[in-house]
Amino acid sequence: MRLLLTYLLVVVTVIFNLDVPVAFAEGSSSITPNELFGESAILIDATTGQVLFEKNPHVKLYPASITKIATGIYAIEKGNPDDVVTVSKKARYEEGTRVYLGEGEQVSLRKLEYGLLMHSGNDAATAIAEHMSGSTEQFAEELNAFLAEKVGVTETHFANAHGLHDPEHYTTAADMAKIAQYAMKNPIFREIVGTNRLPWDGREWKSELINHNKLLRDYPGATGIKNGFTDQAMHTLVGSAKRGDTEMIAVTMKAASGNYAYKDVTKLLDFGLNGYETKQIAAKGERYSAIAAPGDTNQVSYTAKEDLYATVPVGSEPLVELTADGQLSVSAGELAMTYPLERHEPPAQRVQAASAAFGFGAADDDSSHSYARYGLLIAWLGMNLFLIGYTFSRSRRMRRVRQRNLERRVN
């Protein structure tokens, strides 16, 4: 008995020394903000963007090297991978983590993207920025515009390409999840951040790149993405993992240690992948029908513009309904999403609308009714003018006849 108690005491002591929350050690299916070490965190479905967990997601914080997710996808989408980049003195002597580019060395943009995203090379980031925009300052402006337009971020402002500290360089966990989701839709970006090892043959450094993202080696099904650290940002991490057709993206920011950041993201990914799944609820072109209006026998139809997916609790079937305003409503447990559909008018209404356009009938909107009324008024006025003219002409003709008859009698 004493031996058993001693054994249990040792196990409990080890767990507490590892800073692992008891709920995490037991594989809890729930999660609370207090269980995470980062000041800000979020978990989303990578396919649908559905938010499944958040902790202070809109607090503006310094991102450190997860900035390179944005730099990488911008370089991939806007640059030519076969471009030859000449490394400047500024890039050569950039501080922090480097892939040891030499001043004047010529490197392909594709190779720099690997050095940027796998090894977190600050020198690679500066070389990319100068090549694409002429200066790091101009690159930051163009990057911010790109993120606002393509990703829809509203809480982000980047002052450089690498994430080294700048008071005006900030983002939020919510925006970083959006940026990561957008980037992971690009197959080239996905391939780079999912590469674990790559030979590096540089002019000043010949080695093998080992991806700084430990999730690729330690978490089953990991697909990316990027970690970061500065004294001001502390530890940041964006991680992704996939099981079957379900992929999750987790973000943690301002964790006190790298170990804590990985525990946060692991906990978030476990929560998402164990508790939820991504299901296709409509195929592109799939048709839905409804009565055009109360009492109307015509059917108006709607089609899905693209394949549609929903995030649902594992094992549940989503409730899919067509709303009165022509959207597809999907609900499963506490989760609910709506998707716009393309409307197709019933044949009778299409003919009526075409007739109204040519003045032969009236469509259903107010302006068409107005045009019809004006048309009727003009027709009525025209008919009256015709009748007045006809009456006046007939009266003159009758007077002339009477005058001729009178003249005959006199003669």
C-alpha cells in the first residue's frame, strides 16, 4: 500500500513539474481560456473558417516571425519563383535568424521562400521585400494593402517583412487565423510549410534546413505552419493539422515559452479534431426550389455557386434549410452558418420581365408598374386626341356639305 501511494505521488509530481494541466493530461474534450498559456488564442476550421474557440482574439499584439506567413503567401502569389534575386548588404546583415545569404549572392525567389518559411530567415525576408518592392518600407505598404483586399484583415498593420520588433508592427489572433487560412489554400505555400527537411546549398552556408515548426515532427497529421519569437512579442505559433477531410488552424500569441506555445496549439488542435468534423452540405450547381410567392404556383430556384461545407460536432448531421431570402441555412448543435445562393427566376416571370422591358407588360417591381401606368396614360391621351381630331374634321366636312346643299336650292 505504501509503495502504491509513493508511486502515485511521483506521478502527480511529474505531471505538475511538466506544467501540463490535468484536463490536458486526461485528454479533455472541453477547453477554457484559463487552460491556455498565451494571452490570445483562436481555433478555426481551415475549410469553413468557423471559429470553434477564442481567447482575447482581437487584442493587438506583436506577431514576431509568424509575420512571414503573410510575406510568404504574398511572394508566392505576386512574384515569379524563377526570378533571380541579388542579395543586398542590408539583407546580408539583417539581425536575428538567418540562412546566411552572402552580399551580392544570387538566389531564386523560390529558394528564398523556403528559407523564409522553413528556417525563418530574416535575411531572406528582406531580400524578398527589396526584390519585389524596391525597399522594405514600400513592401510593407503593399503587403498591408494585399492583406486587406485579399484576406479581409482589419486589425493588422505590418511595418516589415520579417516580424522583428517595431511599435507599428502588430496583428491579432483572429487576423492571423484568416491569413493562415488564406495562405493554406495555395498548394505551393502548403508544400513549403509542410516540408520537414531540405538541403541548402548557399554561397556562405551549406547545410540542411530543418523546419522550425516542431509540430511537423511531434503532432500526428500536422500540415504547418509557423512559429515566432522576439523579446516583445514573446512566443507565437500558428499550427495546422488534418484528419480525414477535416483540417484545423490554431493560433496562440504572447506565450511565456516555446513549450507553452506548443502546448496551447496542441490542446486547441486536439479539441478541434476530436470534437468536430467538416462535412460537405452542397455541391456546386446543386439546385433548391421554393414557391415564388404566397399563392403563386411558380417555382423559383436557387443553385450553389461552389461546393459548400459546414463544421459540425463529430457524428452529428447538419440541418440544411432554404431561407425565405434565398440563402442556405446550416445548423448543427450550437454552430450555425448561412451561405448565399444564386437565384433563378421561374419561366413565367422571365417572360413577364422580358415583356415589361419592351413595354408589353409589367414586371413585379414598382418601377415596372409605373412605366405601365405611364404607357396606359399616353395611350389614353392619344386616343382622345384622335377622337377630337376626327370629330373636328367630320364637323368641317358636314358644314361644307350643308353649304353646298344651300347653294343648290338658291340657284
